[in-house]
Amino acid sequence: MAVEVGSILDGVVTGIVKFGAFVQLDDAHSGLVHISEISDEYVKEVSDHLSKGMKVKVKVLNIESDGKIALSIKQAQPKSANKRPLPQAVTLSREVHKSDATSFDDMLNKFMKVSNEKIESAKQRRNVRQGKTKRR
């Protein structure tokens, strides 16, 4: 079996670590599948997706000069298996009621009135705490 960058090979998971899984390709070669290369979905725990002794199909991403081999399970899958279906377009309809048909100016005036009332109320509470006015 030729282990070359870009080749897709069968392997067996030999170990699971927090950051990925080690895969034995043949008697002489093994590599690491990083947690980000396990699935297109978010992988919180490697053990949720892989287990020791599991047979997997991997793609060789990189072979470093020191012999380390980077592997990917998600890139070894056919393109259609990797892609999740796109969400369907949703159309929302809402009837406009008379009360909803207020103008921007009306809404702004209402907001300003409520805001000014809250500010005045806060000022009065502060003045009472500081003893500047008589309590009622």
C-alpha cells in the first residue's frame, strides 16, 4: 500500500486522545486524525465519533520529514456525504393591525416620554437619598 499525500486508504483506529485519533494504515505506517478532521459537524469528544478498533477510511493530508502523517476522515468521504442539506426558504406572513401601523415619529415620541419619566424618577430617588428634598 502506497502512503502518498492525497491517497485515500483504509485504516484502524489504534488510540483515542483528546485532540484526535491515531490510525494504523499498515504494518509500517500510522498517522493522526486531528479532531477538526473527524467530521463536518462540531466534535466535542473524539470518543463520541470513533472507538478503538474501528475501521475507517482516511485521506493522507501531509507527510512530514520526521515521518508524521496527518490524516482526515471527513475529506475521505464522498462530497455528497460531507454536505448537510441547506435550509429551505421560509416565508413569514403577518397581518398588519391598526395598532402596529404607528409611524416612527409616534414611536420615538412615546419612547422619549417614557425615558424622560424614568430619568425624573431616578433623580427624585437620588435626591431623597442625599437628603435634598423632603420625603412625602
